[in-house]
Amino acid sequence: MEQTHVFKNIVAETLLIPLYMRAKESRRESPILNDKTAERLADSLAYDYSRFEGAKLSEVGCVVRGWYFDRAVQRFIASHPCSVVVNVGCGLDTRFQRIRNNDNAIFYDLDLPEVINLRRELIPEQSHNHYIAASLLETSWMDDLRQKHPDADFIFVVEGVLMYFYENQVKEFLHNVACRFGNGELWFDVCGTMMSRHGVKPDSLRNHAAQIRSGLSDGHLVEQWEPALQLIEQANYMKFFRHRWGFFFGQILGRIPWLCYKFSSLLGYRILSK
């Protein structure tokens, strides 16, 4: 039976975009991301997903982003025996269901209370997968996690979230994480300055009220904002699975990283101990 949910927060509603894209991808014959839970969730919600059908770049981008961050988490878990994975702004992401291959790793999914309430209805918590109802701008949940896991190494993934915040809010969040979780890692995606400065939205948001409020094209700039963050990698989406992007985006634009970064990129940072 389909469930109807009316979102109070317009940004919260954007969680349906990556959910639908992962579900659609998972039904392909050779998917980039196999996500049976996303298929079930998308089918369980009464929503007009047809508004996303023309968003060809977001369709590939969402699953490439999920695949990319899944790999970062898997590498971290493999190299850190006592690891905690924190999915910030989780929406209805299903990373725990996709990659739970190590019972020693503990996963936390964090989002606004209305999202977590919906998540609890659709994806009940499990022994190694806990939920936190809070804003990423708050710090009490960070202190609680640090206290609960004093000897753990933390990896934070912030997927499809930070572009909805102003630059000063992004800086504040990065600082709050960096000063508490040395020896960890922080991975997130950004829109580039070409999009943020000129009001250009991803194709999946063109008919949506949510606004892009910040952008970043040079991953090393974050190191200047927060010296405790050391860039591991800045990647452009279109270098991965080139055949899925089409000839122009995959074979031409995807081979010019600096130009791709002006529109979007994937970033990973090592959190240095102070």
C-alpha cells in the first residue's frame, strides 16, 4: 500500500530525488548501484516521480555519487577496525543496507526530525544502524557520538546536502567536525561556483523551490578554511562510467576536470589530529 507524506521543509522533499534515481538505476540490467531497498521505498511512497524523468544528468549523477561514497566508506571500514560511519542529511539513503559487510562498524543516519520520523516508519533501526534527529548545524549530537565512541575512528558522508546551506554555515559545520574527530575522514559533494553564482540548478531541481546557496570549485580552498582538513581527492562525476553520460559529457567534458569542477565535484578529506 502506498503511503502519502507531505513534507514541511522544501529541502527535505529533495530526498526523493536520489531515492528515485537509485531505485530506477537498480532496475537496470547492469546497474551502477544495486539497491533493492530503494526500489521498495520508492514504490511505497505515493509521489509523482514523473517530474524527475527528464533529469538525465541527475539520473546518472545521483547513482555515481552514491557508488563513489560507498567505496570511500568501504575503504575506511577495511582500514579502521573500530569505525563509525555517520551519514549526515541521510534522507532515505540506504548505504547501511548496501554495504554492511563488517559487524564491527556502526552506522548513524542523521537528518531533520520530520525525515527521521518518516525513516523510522519505512526503514526500522537495526542494532548497528542508529538514527539521530537533529540539524547538521547543531553540535550536541557530535559531542554525544564522541562520548559514546571515545576510541573509534569516524567517517562522515554528507551527500546532496551542503549546497543548500550558505557558505558561512558550511564553514561552521566543517570546523565543528574537524575539531572533534581527528584521525577520521569527511566526504561530501558540492555544486561549483558556475552554478552557485549564476543561479544554475541541477536538472532535477529546475521545477523545485529549493535553492543552491553555496558553491565550491577548488577543493584546496577548504584546507584554507579549516587547516585540520587535508584533501584526499577531488573528483569529477563524469570520469566514472563514461558510457552512461553520453559522448559529449563522458568523452569530452569529463576529460577536462577543471571545467567540470566549476559545475560540481566530489570531495574527500582526512581529518588531522590536533
